Amino acid sequence: MSSFKQILQAPNFWKSVLFIGLAFVLLYNAIDFAFGYSMHWDQFLEAKWQGSTKWRFIIANLLGGALYGFIISFLRYRKQILQDKHKK
């Protein structure tokens, strides 16, 4: 089995993708809120949740979080597999 398929079928891989992606989205938006909007909640919501902007915001967060979570989780599991092979 290729290492790619092995990683995708690893226990807890997809859970790791979900949690890392969610943490990325929350952290990214917290930083954007703090530095981009000077902690003004009304300005942040107004900029992110108006009309078609809210759908772009939601889709960008979902795709960004999923991609980031997948890459980080994949690299972590790949490193673990390579270390296990090296120990044998």
C-alpha cells in the first residue's frame, strides 16, 4: 500500500485534519479581528457578513482550514511512518 493511502486510512487522520483546520480558522480570524479591526466587533461583522461577502468569507475559511489541516496532518503522519520504518 502506498504511503499516501496508508496515511489517509490511518486512525484519527481525518479527526486531526478537522481539529487542526478549525484551530487555524479560529486563530486566523482572531488575529485578523485584533489587528485588522482593532478589536471592534461591529466593524469586523460588518465587513465579513454583508451580502455576498459572507459567502466568500465562509467558503474561504472552510477551504483554507481544510487545506491547512490536511497538509499539516499529512506531514505529521508521513513523518511518523518514516520514523517507524527507520526504526525497523
